[in-house]
Amino acid sequence: MMGLTRVGGTPWFVAAVLAAGTVAAPNLQAQEVELPVDSTETRERPFSVSLGLRLELMGVASPGASVGMTLTPGRGLWFSAEYLAQMVRWRVQYDPHTRRDHVHFGRLVAGVGTGDGPILFVFYERGSATIKTHPESWRGRTYDMSGIGLGAGYTARRVTATLDLSIGGANRSSGSLYASLGASLRFRLF
């Protein structure tokens, strides 16, 4: 017979090895291979940095930019510290000049909603502004401002689009209220 050749001295050696393998095989366990992680998946990281562009919608539409650091402790909560440089422009009735101030302020933000999907947030902002145009005698003068606000947005992968509204006080001319409505687009760097 061709199938039974002499290995190890007798054909029974092959039969014994096969029998031992049959008895031991049910108790053997293989290590599962982990599938490679898709790099396009969005995973929550506890800390991130983002850059953004903001358009001030009150008055004459005006550009701005921001940088922010976000801490995500979990359970859908996040906290952020942001620096915002914003131009603010507006017109006064019966006056051909457009007023312009440059505003620099920080924001402390608390929000809910992480990963892809909708977000809601509240914030406190404080900063200073410089008068850049009309009236000419005030040009270069600075003033302080602080306020509170709320916003909503949507995150898709690394990009977040938001709309925010804030109100507060500014001492531009003997103390006055200000309101701000802005749309932002932020990109998470890491």
C-alpha cells in the first residue's frame, strides 16, 4: 500500500501522531487577528487644537480668525479656550462713513455633543477693541468689552460649522451694550 510508508520505523507512528492531533485539536485556541483601523474614522481624543474663520454678521459682514484648544473629558461634554481676532464694521444712518473696530478677545466655552453630529455650547468672552476709523478724534483709542453667549453647530469629521450669538457691555462711549452674531468654520488640526 502506498499510503502507509515507514516513517520513524513503523507505519503505526503516523497513526499515533494523527490520533494525538485529533484528541488535542479541540482544546487548541488561535489568536484572533485584529483588523486594521481605518484612518478616516473619527475617534474622540481628549485634547485637540483647531483653527477657524469667523464672519461677523451684525452690521456690515466682517472677517475674523480664531485658534482654540479643546478638552474632551467624555460623556459628550467638552470645554474650550479660544482666542478670536475680529473686525467689526457698521454704518450710521445719514453718515457715508463705515465705522470699523478691531476686536481681540478670549472665550471660555462649555458644550455638549462630540464626534460627528450636532453641538450646543455656551461661552463667556472678554477682550479689548481698538477704534480704527470714524470719528477721527477717537482713532487708536481702545476700550474693554465682556459678554456671554450661546451657539449651535454641526461637526463632520474634522470640520465644525457654528452659529453664535453674544451680548454684553463695552465702554466704547460712556458704556454701552453690544451684540454679536457670527458664523464660524473651524478645522481640527489634531
